[in-house]
Amino acid sequence: MTMFQLQEIMRDAVITGFATGGPILLVSIGVGLIIAVFQAATSINEQTLTFVPKIVVMALMLILFGSFMLQQLADFTVRIFRIMAEMTG
């Protein structure tokens, strides 16, 4: 295995990780920011207020984008096994 092949695999792994985890993380950060602004505006200092909306939004995101995320991971797994098969001959 050459250094170029290893770099391609690592690049592909990082891109796949961002594609699968990125949407949920970004939406969760957005919901947290909106709730934080709401808490600051209303002076509500309840720590558990942020968890329920985040969990609900993350569950909705998994329902909406779960098949896309699973397909990305499956494609990455197939590519890795194909590379392994090519290396063994």
C-alpha cells in the first residue's frame, strides 16, 4: 500500500464521517443556540430545557436522513473491502 492510497482512504473516511454526522450535529447546535437565546431573553435558567428539544430534533433528523447516512456508511464499507481485496491479489 502506497502513501497515496493511504491518504485517499483517510480522506474518504473523514468525508464519510462529516457526511454522516455533520447534519445532525449542525441541527443540534442550531437548536441549542435558539434555546440559549430564548433562555437568555426570558431569564429561564433551567438546565434540562435544552435536552428534550435536541433529542426530538435529532430523532427527526435520523428519521429523515437515516437512510442517506446508512447508504454513505455502506458505500464506504464496500470501498474499503474492495481495496482490501485488490491488495491481496
